[in-house]
Amino acid sequence: MKLGLGTVQFGMDYGVSNRQGKTSLEEALDVLSAAAQSGISVLDTASTYGVSEKVLGLLLPREHSFRITTKLPRLVPQDGGAFDPGEADRLLEDSLSNLHQSFVYGLILHRADDLLSIYGDEIMRWLQKCKRRGLAIKVGVSVYPEEGIEEIIDRYPIDLIQAPVNLFDQRLVRNGFLRRCKERGIEVHARSVLLQGLLCMEPHQLPAYFQPYKAQIQKYRSFLSEQAIDPIDAALSFVNELPEIDVFLCGVNNCEQLLQLVSSVRQSRIQLDYSGLSLSDPGLLNPYQWKIN
């Protein structure tokens, strides 16, 4: 089961297609139980996902089989301040305390530019120290294709990369970056698999921001119609069939959505050529650039 569970909805309202808001504690407990029963092994969270870490800490049993990855906030202040290893220690301690865990499987930097800063070497030494102390099994970084990601894997002993991969955003597959990660033994976790739900929305449901991309989105919808394939099945089959990807992360609001994802992953399907759907405009591919509020 390459499907992993993103838990941002446990802590905050998230997703362009999300009409239900933050997941309730009762529903989150049901989701975690169904995830365990379905063979899902990876839970992804972050200190910036509202109360997501605290919800997991509250709901996870003392003994569980999940591998937890969490992401630290920016470690190099944008105001020109220096990296503070003591503050980084405190941030990690807070995450572990919130999660009620003594260690995490993956300790990930939320900002790749931390490693691209003048403090990159110092931050990497701190991450390696966390591994030696048994606080993390693997250390890594969350990246976007627009960043200097080749320099990161060339310069540092990264164990884990988290990157956007979906039917629209095939950049890191097509340029060979994910293949090079695998060749170096770097575990690859794909995120934005449904592009915050955008890939499942009907064109008339889209916010006005996406109007300039109407032609591309309509081409995508026409492709799905011609192939008689459901949007979720298409999105999941694309990443599930990529050998470069070890885990792909999807968030849900309720147990019904999770079971739909699990069912989709387990279905056998015809191999399709999705290369014609690939786009390159960060204005569509990078949710940080969306202006929809």
C-alpha cells in the first residue's frame, strides 16, 4: 500500500474543494482506525497544520504501526536572523510532545530554502544529530520544482524527499529528478496528488482564480470522459504506477473519503498515457500562488 494519510484536515480547514472544514475528533478517530485496517502505514503532519499534531497525539494508541512524518517550520528567519539550534531543538521537542511520541519516522524541513541558505551545512548537521539521538529515523526536506532541489541532493545526505506529483504536475518525473533520488537511495513521498482536490472538481465549481486555466482544465476533463475513468482513479493510478514513488499522500475529511481512496488504489486498471496532461505554469501547480480568498 503506497497510499499514505495526510492529516492537515485534522488540524485546520484545508483544500480548495473542502466544503466540510476541519475534521471532528470523532471522525478523525474513525479515519485512523480505517487507515490501520486498510494497511496504510504512513501518517504525514506538520507543526504548521493547526492542531493536527495534537489530534494525532490524542487519538493514536500507545502501540501503533504507523510511521509518522512531521515537518518543522522555517528554521532561518526571513528577517535576516541566524539559525538557532536551540530553537530548532525546542520546535522538535514541541512536535514530539504534541504527538506523544519519542521519535518520528521522518523529520522534514518545510522550507527547502533553509538548506539553500548560508546556514545549510549547520542545519544539516543538526538534522544528523537528531538521527543519532534517535529522535528521527530519516531526515529530509519538502520541495517544489522551482527551488534549487538538485543542489540539495547533490550537497546533503538527504534520506527523504517530499514533492508535488500529480496529473498536471509531472515536472519532477519528466526531468528525471525523482529517478535520480531513487538511484541515491532517497525515499520519495509524493504530495498534492489531487492538487488540493482541484483535480476532482467540476469546472463550474472552480473559483474565479482558475479562469485563465479553463482550457487546460477542460482538456483534462475531456480526457477523463474519453477514457471513461473517474478523476480519483486517474489521479491515484498515475502516482501509484510510478516506480520512483515510495509513498503518495492524500488527505481526507472523513472515513468515507478514505475508503474511496483505498478502494481506488486496490482496483486493477488499464495503463494509460497521462503525459499529455502535463503542465508547467506554477500559477496553477503551486497552491502557494493561488489567490482564491
